[in-house]
Amino acid sequence: MPKGRESGMPEAEVWQGFFDPAHILDRLDCDHPGNVVEFG
């Protein structure tokens, strides 16, 4: 199947390297059970 229009967005593997959820939750002091954080 031909590839659709190129969006210029990085591959999924690259995106995974942009975020470190454990580090973010630690910096926000949200690593306690019962806390919920949503980024979007």
C-alpha cells in the first residue's frame, strides 16, 4: 500500500524518547498512589 502524504513528523520510536513519565511525575511530586495526571 502506498504511503500517504509525508507529514514531517518523527517516527513513533523518536516520540518515545521525548518523554520520561517517571521523571515528570517525580518532579511534580505526583508519584503517590491515587494521584492522576493527564497531559494533553
